[in-house]
Amino acid sequence: MNMQENARLILGLRAKGWTDTEIADFLLWIESGDEKYKPKVGQQ
């Protein structure tokens, strides 16, 4: 994913009401696969 796509992803998640912490944890989960960052069911 290039920087422009990354920025659009972050802006889109912010528009959906995600906090910066939720976004950072989601991106960490995508990159690392670490289950502690995996979004919980029922979250935005």
C-alpha cells in the first residue's frame, strides 16, 4: 500500500468515527498479525 492509499484508509476510518488509537491498533494488527490488536466484534 502506498502512502496515498494509507492516508485515504486513515481518513476513511476517522470519518467512520474510529479513534486514532483504534486506527493505530488496526494497522498494527494488519502489519503484525498480533491478536492483541485485532478488532473486537461489534466495534466500528
